[in-house]
Amino acid sequence: MCARIAALSYYLPERLVSNGDLQAENPTWDMERVGQKTGIESRRVAAADQTATDLAFAAAERLFSNSSVRRDEIDYLLFCTQSPDHALPASSCILQNRLLLSVNCGAIDFNQGCSGYIYGLQLANALISSRSARNVLLLTGETYSKYIHPQDRSVRVLFGDAATATVISEDRPGALVVATEVGTDGAGCNNLIVPIGGARRPYAGESLREVCDENGSIRTEANLFMDGQELFAFTLKRVPALVNRLLEKTGLTAEQVDTFVFHQANAFMNEHLRTKMHLPKEKVPLSLQDVGNTVSNTIPLTLSRIAPQLTPGSKVMLVGFGVGYSWGACQLEWGEVEVSND
Amino acid sequence: MTNQELIQLFAEALECEASSIDPQQPIAAYGEWNSLAWLTIISLLDERYEIQLTGKEIRGFVTVNDVIESVTAKASVA
């Protein structure tokens, strides 16, 4: 049984925060330099009352409106998020109801970030191959903005909110999931983390104290913390090896892969990875200038945007890496995908 | 890899003249030696010498010389 990506869509919240806006708010930040290094000029941010399920709902509705996939065909919903509506129930149950999906539809959340889309494809492929599902709706939705302290430059300039929807199907035409490869190293768990708010460290007065770090960024322990240098070192160590493992599995060479869609961390890091792996620029698209790093959304969002340039049969490798640490890659053989762009 | 080559590399990352970098000085004395500059240094070291610095090591560096010594030691092991 073959699993194919049959349809794709994404949704961005309306509010746009430009580098100019951040500069006006924080006169000491050198936003011109930040923009040059990160390749990010603006990012979209969810409204105060807009959550990841709202964004994912909008992405899914767009997919149903613009593709031939009917909602009653969906028999499994996978929702990748690290900003669920509640500690419980699963946000996917809320989405099943809002999207009017069948009550015979499975629905689970999974907590992954930048590798999440690869995990979603791997799980969808496994569900279809095992005949547990025929049409899987994979949603990614993230609102890191809600975890970010407004005066924490290290993360505020990078991250944006977004959601995407993908249908993986057993009998529709589409992009074939050829192979996947994943990996984990929880030793890096503290380098990209929201330390409190879960059961290990519940909210308490003292931990909400604002602390200024050596770079002048301010945050509490209920905010997102990122050690950019550690993340960079991790990426250099793991990502080239990950790509090689998947190439070995598929028997392809890097030259035979037509397009590499990397997680869009920031332009600086992605450019360095590209040169380190000796990949030509035209094979490695960047799409973060107007959206920033949208965590689990970056890969499907980039894929949606470049889809018009992809030809059936072309070989596309997707590569995700980050929070966890967690990483994964997926080899696709491109086909007829119904894409609804912004 | 010579000390001078490393200082040249730091100067590139800091976008300044190599002659303005004094190995005895604390890193904190260079205002432009911020988290973005470190990312460039990590990337240049990886690109030119395949040497990786971790965030933990970086936080332990006080002077420019500390960085030079650490990188030189890594190069000799590699």
C-alpha cells in the first residue's frame, strides 16, 4: 500500500510584525543586521484570542474548499503542536468536532516542533500501509508567539505563527512517500524549552520573575528559551548525517535529489548547512522572509509555495530538525498534489 | 592553523580589522562580539577547519586567548 500527499494548504494569521515594528519597539536591537543574518523581514503573529487550533482549522477549511478531498473521507486526524488549547483533552478532538469530521475518525495530538512534519508523514504512511486508515489529515499548528517574552530578542525576531494542512491518501494521485528516517537526542532538551507550566514544574510565583541574560534579552521561566549556539552546533552535527542515512536507505545520491526542503530555521543556518553539504543554491529553497521560522509548519509551507515549480517524478527530500532534540527526513517522489496557496 | 589565521577569522565575524583584536583582552571588551558574531565564528570554524564549538564551551571563554587555545587544542586532536 502506497501513501501519497494528495493535497496541501497553509494559513497565516493576519497580524504582521515587521523588523521595523520590532525596531521601533526596541531601539537597542540592531534589526538591520538581524534581518541580514536571519533572512527574516517580517513574521505573522496570532491574535490574543487565536490559538493553534484556530489556525489549523483555517488551514484545513482552505484545503477542503480548494481541493477535491471531502471531509467525510478523512478517517484519521494527526495534529502536531506544542501549543495545544488545553492540557487535556487533545486539541485534535476539538478539531475533529469543529471540522465536522466523521465520528469514526481517529484523532491524536503529537508534541513535536521542527521535525514534526516528518513525524506526521511517517505516522500517516504507517497508518495507511497497515490498512488502519485510507485518508489521513495531517495538521501542523504553532503559536510560539504566546510563549515568547516581548523583550527576548533571541527568539522574538525568529519565530512566526502558522498552520498547515496535508492529506495523505492511499488511492489518490499525489507525491509518494518513498522513505523516512528519524532520530532523537533528549540530552539537548534544555536548549529549546519552555521550562515551567507542565507537571514537572507547575506555575509558581518565583519562577515568573523576569531575568535579563548576558545579551540583554529578558524572559521568565514560563517563556520560550533558546540557546542558539547549542542549536547551531547540534544542527551541524546531526543534519548532514541524517541526509546521508536517508540517501543510503533510498539508494539515491545527493545529485539525484532535485530539491531539498530544509526546516526553515534561519537563513544563516540554512545557508551554512547547504554549503557544508555542497548543495547548489537552486536545489535548496528558502521561504522565511515574510513568515520567519514557523516551527513544524516551515516544511509544508515551503513545499506549498514551491509546488508550482516541481514536476511529477522529481525527487524531493524534506529535512526537519530542532526542539527535543529531534530530527527526521522524508524522501518524496513528486506527483499531482492539489495545492491551495495564500 | 596559526593564531593569526584565527584572529583573522574572528575579525571577519566581528567585521573589524584583525589588528584591533588583542588576544589578552576579555571578549566582553568587544561590544560587537555578541550572539550573532558567535554564530558566524561557529560557522567559519566548521567550514574552514571542521571544528565544532558547543554553547557550553563558548560560555566558558573569558579572553580571546581562551578561544584560540580551545580551537587549537581541538585542531591538534583532529
